[in-house]
Amino acid sequence: MKILTEPIGSIPRPVYLQQAMAAFAGGQIKADELNDLFDRATRETIQELEATGSPVISDGEQSKPSFVTYPMQGFKNFAADGVVIPFADGHTRQLPKLTAGPFHYTTFANSYLNQAKKYANLPVKQAVISCSAMSLLYPQEGIDGYSRDQFLADLVNDAVYDIRSCLESGAYNVQIDFTEARLAIKLDPSKQLLSAFIDLNNQVLDRFTAEEQKKIGVHTCPGGDHDSTHSADISYTELLPLLFKLHAGNFYLEYAAEKDKKTVLNAIKENLGAGQRVFLGVTDVINPKIETAEEVSDLILEAAQVIPVQQLGTTDDCGFSPFGDDTSTAREIAFAKIRARVEGTKLAEKVLGR
């Protein structure tokens, strides 16, 4: 019984890099100095991920400003007063607001992938931001001379290229970060917003062949920033029937932190398509307690009673510290949790193999 296991993406940045990012923002160091440290942190992160035994790795998103904002680095036509995302502990994140068009990505994810492949000895997966998350940049009041329809057309084209360029650059697979899915239900319980998000993301996915879609996955979680969430109070049973309508082959779901796991498993079973695989989060990224391999194995064995093993994989609940300024999780804890995931998955394979 082979159970695939993969990371989500983000790894906490080393202290020297966090300090350098702050220094660069304050004009104290130059871009070349910061880039050298990005490169060093990427190399070190890949080495440590490979040491965990993980068969698939990422670059840890060491040089991304955040998993959301990388496509807009240096784009000038923004105001600061965009959509606000509130978290349960009271802190917020705020997106920029587009003020003029046309909008196009300034950075594509294959640039991170190509840098990671210089140091990797294992397959590298690449995370990209969802088209639906980027759609939130467009203001409700509209933009003179740049309609929402034109913005979305430009956005879909760039989102497609973001994925395709990664596949063509040799990514093991590509993961679309769709962390706003549960939040959409919180903002709009009628689910019209979520349905619109699903439709928009499918416009992107439908530009790929069925074979290509097998190498494209979708990650969703209730947020994980400064050890807090933005939508954990929204039930998975509300989300999953629509989520699995996305035309993707793999789904990476937060699971370890869920309280009612049996209900979640049953909802997955009812909605998972025949050609789809679900990667369950088996490590809780906002809980500093490090899981044991036995605890991880128990979660997998419980899930295997409900979900066919050939459609089951494991991952982490979310990325660790997906925003550059999040210092809530230590790097050594993240790597220890990943090692527990890998070892626990192997342990479950042995049990199921009997």
C-alpha cells in the first residue's frame, strides 16, 4: 500500500532572513544583499526538507513576500485600502486595491521553481496563488477604462501561464492555494461568492488537458497566520460539495486540527471524484506540539477505513508561516512535524500492507 505524502509549501524563514527583510524594507541593505540571503535560505531549507525523508519537497517559499502577493511585486497601480481579512485572534491582513489597469503578473512562480531546482535532489512541487484570490484586488466601485470583465480575462491568462510555466519547467506538480474558500462562505453564507470563485478557478483549470490536470492540485484550509485562523468556524460539510467540482486531480485539505473528523471523512467520501486524490493534513501547523509517527499513523488508518487508500495521501494542514513576517513557528518545529508526517505515513503503509 503506497500512500503519497507531500508538503504544502511554506517553511518559517530563518532569523537572519527575517532581519534582512526588515532591514531591506527600512532601506538599510541593498537588493543584492537580500537576494544573496534568499538564495542561502532556499538552499538550506531544501537540504533540511530532504533530510526529513520527504519524497517531494518545496523551496519553503523563502523568497516569496507571501504566498498571496508574489505576482504583484513592484506593480505600481495599487492603493492600500483593499479587502481586509480578519483572523480569530483579532489581527488582520489587508490586500492592496487595484487603481488602474491593465493588471498583469510581475512575477511568475516558475522563477522560484527554477531557483529551487538548482539545489534540489528530489522532485520539487510548486505552489501558486488562486485566480479567485487575485480577483479580490479589483475594487467594488470599478475602474474607469478597465472593466471587471477585462481584468478577469487578463487575470485568467496570467494564472494559466503561472501554472503552465511551472509544469514546463519540470515541477513535480503544481498546487493552487485556495485558502479563501471557507472564508467565502463566512463572507457570503448563500455560497454565491464561493460558487463564483469555483467557476473562475475552473476557467483556469479548463485550459489544461485531462493529463495535465492530474498534476494540478488545490489546497484549502481555514487560514494559518500567527497561529490563528480566519474561517475555522465554517464546517467542511458546507465547503466540500463545491470544492470537489474543481477540475483538478489533487486536493490538499486541512484535517489534523478538525474536531469532528468522522463527519469530514464522510463528506470527503461522498464528494470525492473517481479520478481525484485527497491529501489529508496530518500535522497541525498552528499547534507547537510535535506529533509522533504513531499519532500520524493512527489518523491515516482511521481515514483509510472511509476513503479508498488508492485515493489517499498525506500532507500538513497548511503552510508553516506563509507570510514573510510570521514568526510564530520555529523552523525546527516545522521540520520535526514534517519528519513525523513522513515517518507516520510509512508506518501506516506497513500496517495497511499486512
